[in-house]
Amino acid sequence: MEEKLWELVQKKETEGKVVFMTIDGPMEADLEEFIQQPTEGLLYDLNRDRVTVLTFMKQDNPKWANDYAVGLVIGKLKKYYDKAKTVPEP
């Protein structure tokens, strides 16, 4: 399964798409459209929103701390992205 998923992720990347896991399995979205959504939706789809990440604290895997950091970084970068989009090009 992991090898097939890796092949799917790579294939979709070449098509300009992002693959992410959901409760129903892998989903794909156009990367440009995906990043247009509000930060909360973006982090939710990536399972990096605060509520989801903090549920992993109870497991014996400190990876949750990196996931939490990823969510914070994405949120900050999204603010920069949104601000840059509103600036008219010369």
C-alpha cells in the first residue's frame, strides 16, 4: 500500500496536484486551488489543525510536536501569501 501511495503522490505532483489522506483514503486537489482556501481549511485537510494534532499527544510518538510546528508555519506563511496576493503588481 505504501509503495502504491508513494507512486500516486509522485504522479499527482507532476500534474500540479497534492495528495492528502482522509478518513476515506487518499484525496487529490489542484495545488494552486488547495492553497487558496482559508488557513483553517488548509490545516484541517492536512490534519495539522491544532485540535487534530493535539489528539496525538496521548500516543508514544513525539511527532505531534513537529506536526504542531508545521501547522504554525503554514499558518504564518499563508498570512504572507494572502497579503502578497492583495498587493497590485506594478
